[in-house]
Amino acid sequence: MFISNAMAAEGSAAGQGGFGSLIMLAVFGLIFYFLLIRPQSKRQKEHKTMISSIEKGDEVVTNGGLIGKVTKLDDNLLMLKVSDNTEVMVQRGMVASTLPKGTIKSLK
């Protein structure tokens, strides 16, 4: 008699555990979305708008750490003036951020 009661109790607990694990999986999926995926896509969108808004004369910093003033623009490339006689061509996607006007003069 004891064994049959114990077997019946295990069978009912297993059915509830399956539904509970499904709920936990959904909760982890939501946490993953709100903590990782959504902020990353927001950063990508902001970076894309920043890159598309770069104009001639803007001062920018590249991912490699170069600071320069934009002298020429293309769809995919920028020409940066990094010193008096030196210009460097970089891809638009490699621009990390834009700087306020006059930053380069204040650094010299």
C-alpha cells in the first residue's frame, strides 16, 4: 500500500514540474531580452544615426583612437585631417564618437 501511494504522488508532481519549467524558461527568455538584446540594438541604432549625421568639419574619434577633423565625405569613407600635413582615410563604421567643436585645438 505504501509503494503505490508514493508512485501516485511522484506522477502528479512530474506533471506540474513540466509546466513550471516552461514558465521559468519564458521568464529567463524575457530577462535575456531586456538585459542583453534590447540595449544592444538600441546602441546599434544610436551609432548608425550618429554615423549618418557626420558632416564635413566635424571632429571625430575612431575606434583605434585617432582624433581628427573630417575634410572629405563619401558613402563609406571619411578623410580625417589628423595633423597639419597628414590626412587619413577611414571607414564610416570605424568612427566611435563625435567630439564638440574646438576639442582638437584644446588638446594641442
